[in-house]
Amino acid sequence: MPVKNMPILCPSCQSPTFLRGHIADSNAFAGRVLDSPLKGGCLYHCKYCSLEFRWPQPSKDSLNHLYESGNDIAWQYVPKQRRDWTFAKELIQVTSGCSSVLDVGCFDGSFLTFIGQKYDRYGVEIHPVAFSRAEAAGITMVARDLEDINANHSFDCIVSMDVAEHVADPLTFLKSLAAITKPGGMIILSTGNTEAWSWRIAGSRYWYCHIAEHISFINPTWCNYAAQHLELGVKQISTFSHSDASLLKRARDVVINLTYLSVPALGRLLRKRGIGGINVRQHPSLADVPPGWMSASDHLLVVFQKP
């Protein structure tokens, strides 16, 4: 914990940061409603590498405990609903010599099942029930935590979908992935993108950074910084939306979020009247919880290449 009045430094590059604003408290973590809210803290932006992150953050032990007790269906997806899964699968299929694929944060192994049995498929997953489901699906589970992977393991391709936002320092995380990637192999990450226009205007009041288990947030600028720092190539960066929403749904989300941002008192009033199903009476701080914006094109998929 930093000394009072000392600057908050970036976990990736140790450069000075500036405050983007307060993050609302949350009463949910990994799909489970908590008895009492978790403090939101504040959102900071690094002036040098462009990383954004929540501070203060829970300890790794506290986070691990919360993940292990999370909802065992929190991250189940239908593959066709995931544009990043489809792109990653196509990229793996057209990459010659790609025979071994590791999914870090694989949950129940759905992505690895999606790519098919022609590959040697490996997984890392902390949730005990999801870990067992992945094993039952034929995935070779190598560890519960990235730190526990045998140093002798190496893979042609490593994918990690919706995980970078859960780690305290994405640069250290990417370095660990690169260490177990074979020369010439690739690393595919997907996560939120702080350079999306919706995030730029909402800042710390954006729905994605409000999610309690999300503590770090990257963008294309950070990806290029990280690649240069770790001597990796950036093969491609694509942006996408998690939700294949209609034009009407997209317009509705824009109106709701712009109203919330411009008239925060109205947002609090609606929460207090029961909009969103949050118990504001018991926990008044939850009145500041932002509306979702799933239709926004606020995610990125980046492909790093190891020399």
C-alpha cells in the first residue's frame, strides 16, 4: 500500500499516473452476489504506457479465494456468440506448425473444445468445478494458476480470453506467457479496450471497469509498448463487441449511458426505486452502479508473435 500523499505508480512500467475518477462499489464477484459490497476504489491511467488500473486492489490470495468460490457457470459461453473465439480458431487453423494450444483461464474448456481434437489441448483454471469439467471434456489440465506451470512446458499457441483484466500487472502476465511460448509461436489475448470511444467518455464510471474482478485495463497503445518491452511482434489488433446487438439495442444503450453520465442524480434515483434489481436500501453505495453497455465495440483481440 503506498504511503499517504505518495504518487500511485503504474504496475507495468512504474511511471507516474493520474486519477481518472472513482469506481462505484460492487456487490457481485465472479457471478456470485456478495453479502456486503466490495469497495470500488479509483481508476488510474499511466502517462507512459497507457495502462489503466484499479487502486487499491485486493491481494492475490483474496482474489483467488473469491474466484474459487465464484459461480460455476459464470463464464459459460455459446461459441458462436464469441467473435474473439471464432477469430482465434480461424487463426490457429491457418497457422502452419500449430499443434499445441494452451488456454490460460480456460474455465470449463469450451474454447478448446470449440477448436477441435486435432490439437494437443491444455488448460489452466483456478475454479475447482470448472477445472474438473475441463478435464472431463478431454482437456489436459496443467495447473490451477499460471505461476504453477512446469517451466519445461512450452506451446505453439497460447490463448487467454477475458483474463488480462483480472491480473494486477498485465505486463508480467504477458511475460509469463511468452516464457512458455515456443519460438515462432503466438499469444492471443482478448480483453476490454480503454481506447474505445464509449470508455473514453465514461472513464471510471464505465460498466466494464466497475466489475469487481476487473482490476487492469489495456489498449492498443499498451499492447505496442508491451511488445517492444518484451521483444515480441504485434501480428494484429482487432476491436469488437461482445454483443451482436440490433441497431435499436445499440441506440438504446447509448441513450441510457449518456443519460447516466450527464445526469448522475437521475441514475441514483432510478437505482433507489429498484431499477436493475440491486438492494440499494441495504447498501446505499450501490446507487452509483453504472448501466451495462454490452453492445459497445469496447473489446480488443491482440496477436503477439514470439521471434
